[in-house]
Amino acid sequence: MCQIIAPSILSANFGNLQSEVEMLNQSQADWIHIDVMDGVFVPNISFGFPVLKFISETTTKPLDVHLMIVNPEKYFEIFRKYGATSLTIHYEASTHLHRSIHAIRDLGMKAGVALNPHSNISLLDDIISDLDIVLIMSVNPGYGGQKFIENTYSKIHRLKDMIIQKSSKALIEIDGGVSLENAPRLAEAGTDVLVAGNTIFASENPASTIRLLKSLKPVK
């Protein structure tokens, strides 16, 4: 099974955000995944620092922040200030990726790189040993509730091979369309971290759904 379940707060009820975060605190969730979108890199806008600050002050869980923004390097220090435990930036949005990854790590955060569905795993060959997380987008970024892209399984296998060959310690994280149905196959392929939004927060009992995701066995 996947070791880490990271509910995506973007799918929570923001009219009762404190209750949602408290539910996650009491659940078996490992991280809270926070998608930050700027309306430029992706065609949607999510939330900014006041919401992140509130969550960081309310939760007992690590904050897994995923930046879907242009010029992400401008904001590393403030994301650390407001509680980010790990910070993932997009390969497609970073001109100086090596410099950015080491800047994140120098600030005491885990550093991750995300790849859009069209981006090949081979792009990470020269940086994989420096990464703590590789986030594979299994939908096109910008909106929740999209259909899972089946080619993701192949990308996970290829990424796992690269990690082993390069002796990297990077975790494989999947974001988009994760469900109770495909989670076992994702675990079998080599996924370490599952990000789930609608699957958790649209369910009748989100804490129970998190528990189910934690307990699912890989498909052999």
C-alpha cells in the first residue's frame, strides 16, 4: 500500500474550513496537500497566504505545498514562513530548476518537482538525485474532479526505474483523479504518496475514506 495519504484541501468545504482541518488532524492522513494556483500557469486561481497561514496554525499535519504558478522562486521564503514542510514546483515553470531546488532545501523544506501529463520522465534525469519528491500530474493541472490519465501508470514505472538507477531517495507522488478504485494499482506501480481531493471530501465519511486509502493493498 502507499505509505502516505495527502488529502487535497482544495476540495474541502471552505465555508467550514476549521472543521475540515480538525477532521484531518484526527484522521489517518499523513500530509495536507495544498494547491496554489495563480491563473497564469494554470487557468484557475485557488488561494494565497492568509489561507495557508490559517491552515498551518490549525493543523498538526505536515503541509505539502504544490505551486502551480509562474516565477515560483519569488515566494520560497514566504511559503516557508507560513508553514510549508515540502514545496513542489513545476518543471515547466522553472527556468533554473537546479538552483531553485537547492534554494528550497536550503530553507529547510523538502524539495519537489511536478511534471504535467505531456512532460516526459526523462527530463528529470539530471536532477533526480537532488529531489525529495517527484509529483506526476495524472490530470491536466488547474481544476479538480478530472478523469485520471491512464498513461500515468507507465510514467510511474519509468520514474521508479530512474530513481533506482540513480540511487535517488525521491518519493513518487500522484495528483489527480486518485480514487479507491485506482489506488491499489498506483501503489503496485510504485507510488509513495497519493493526493486525493474529491474522493475524500465528497464522500459521506472523509475520515473513513482516508482510512480505506491507507489500508488498500497493491494489485499484484
